[in-house]
Amino acid sequence: MRHYARILAGAAVAAFMASSSIAAELSIVHGAVGKDNEVLRAELDRFEAATGHKVTIVSMPESTTDQFGQYKLWLSAGAGDIDVFRLDVIWAPQLAEHFIDLKEPAADTLDQYIPSTLAGQTVDGKLVALPMFIGAPALYYRKDLLEKYGEKVPSTWAELKATAQKIQDGERAAGNNDMQGFVFQGAAYEGLTCNAMEWVASYGGGNFVQPDGSIEINNPQAAEALKMAASWIGTISPKGVLNYKEEDARGVFQSGNAVFMRNWNYAYALVNGDDSPIKGKVDVSTLPSGGEGLKPAATLGGWELAVSKYSKHQTEAIELVKFLNNYENQKERAIVTSRPPTLTAVYSDAEVGEKQPFIPLWKPVLDGTLARPSAAAKRKYNEASSEFWTAVHDTLSGNGTAEENLAKLQAKLTRLKGSQW
């Protein structure tokens, strides 16, 4: 009997060891632009080869607004089908309850991150997500066209308008009727919030929700900023820009049909890629300011990786998140997709500086970015942002003046806030 018991015990141990070595099937939800999914798939292939796990990418639409809506549906239902979520930098305060705390699981790597990137993902002491890459916008410009027309890089929005108009008119007269002066993200979604925040802040108009939670957006400086932006539509910017997201703007610019473009870091690798018609003709600068004595503004962007508390494979999902954020993968993303890393050491990597000089040069810009007021508006941020971009889009479309739309926005945000955010 004792011999039979030993056999059963041995069989049980063997069965346990076998079951613990069975590979997990994971899924990662990943909204992406440019080469993001291509690079991610290559990284996941390496992860699968190293661990035996299998990872499926669940693709999402380009619009971050649409992504957020779908995430809320999945998470509120407690769905366990998604193990790892790629989150926008602003979503931690709104979704924190649905993700595990990564502070302890990632404790061995946290000192390698730029501190501010971790601070932005910490809610009530809980590390909601690990920062995957940082984002900040640039003013992309055709350096060959500026040289051709004897113009310098504009430092104010007024200069940009004048320069864009001059070059656009000259190129159209020379036969390129498709040339546009300036393209940006003008559709009614979160991307317009980012653009409009930059316009308003660069005119000294503050934010649509101040860091202390107050609402002071109905001011003359904000109105001046929106009037300037509205004056672009149908002059230096096509009317279709009111439907443009990131890839729409990049498509026009990369085809050679725009002088200036506002876009995120990812576009740099693409417009200077081997298959780009404008390779070698593009440079970047900081965005313009509202005028003399005023500072330019650049909205902080970036994406993070979080592990769902509903995941059935949390240990393996944590392993995946740490793998995707290791030095080698952040370095690869920096070189291939021009995504600024969140690990400090990658900025001083010689190969990164050689193959993608954009990355180390952009770190000072990233250090001075303008944060969206998700911490101030908390769970109501998405609604507040929607009210903001709607007011801006109405102004750009000619549906009311800047002053009228800002007055309405002030009232709507005040009601939304109530007694407190």
C-alpha cells in the first residue's frame, strides 16, 4: 500500500509540474499608428520563443476616444479575455480600479524609468501601468521648401500662417494644386483636445481645467488662440482637416503635399523612411508660440502597459509587460518607430543617437510638456475633454464664434464639475 501511495504521490507531482509548465495564451489590446503593430508583433514573437507562451494582438481603431469607450465596456463587464491593455497616458485615474498594482512585481526595474513617467501612472499609491513610451508633438516642416522661398522656421503661429500661405501659393502657381500650408489633427476627438490645448496655452490662456480643478477657460487669450486656428481653415489648411486624425495628416504631409504638420514623434521615422517621397527633406522644431514673450506648448502623450485584474494569467501577463518594456525593446522602438523611451539609459545609447538622432534631441522637449488635466478632472476627464474638443471643433467649423463657444464651454464644465471633480 505504501508503495502504491508513493506511486500516486509521484504521479501527482509530475502532473502538477506538467500543468505548471503549460504555456499560457495571452492577449494584448493595442491601438496603434505607423509601425507600432509591426514592431510589437516582432517583440511578441521573441517573447513567445523565449517563454513558450502565445500572445494575440487585439487591434483597436486609431481614435483614442473610440479605444477608451471600448476599454470601459470590457472592464466594467469584468471580461477576462484581455490580459494586457495599452493605455493612453491620461487614463490611469479613470481606470485604476480595473488593473493590478505593478509596484511590487516591477520593483526591480522601477529605478530605471524617468521618474515623471511613473508618477503619472500612480494613483493613490498604486502603480497602475508601466510606461511604454513617451509622446510629444513637433512642428514638422519641409526644409527644402523653406530654403527655396527664403523663409525661416516660424516661432509664432502668425509667422507660421504667413510662411505657409506664401509657400502654398507659390507651389500651387508652379503646378502643385494639392499643396497645403499646414495639416494637423482637427477631427472631433481626443487628438483635437491635444492640439487645442497647445494653441490656448501658447497664447497664455491656461488649460480647460486648471491643475487645481478650477475652470477659467473663458478668457480673451483662449479666444484669440481659437480665432487664429479657425482662420487656417480654407486658407492654409484644407476644410477636410476638420476630419483629420494623426494618420490623415501624415498621409498628406508624407505625400509631399504640405509645408508644415503638427504630429507626434512616431511620424518622424515614417516621413524619413526609405519609401517616403520626402525622405531627407524634413526637419522638426518645437511648436510655435502665440507671440513675443509667450512660450510654446506641447501636450504630453505616451502609452502605458497595464495588467487586467480580471486576467486568468496575471503572472504571465506581468512577465510580458516587463519584457516589452526592457532595454532592448525600448531601444528598438526608439530606432524603428521614433518612439521616445521611458528608460533613462536609452537616451544615451550611441546606436540610438546615430540611427535616430531625433530621440536624444527631443528629451528637453519631453521634460517640459503640458499635461492634460486628467489628475484634476479625475473620472470626469473624458467628459470634460469631449466638451472642450466640441467647443473647439464648432469654432473651427464656423458654428459660433470663439467667444460664444468658450462661454458655453465654461458653463458646461462648471455644471459637469458640480461641487467637486
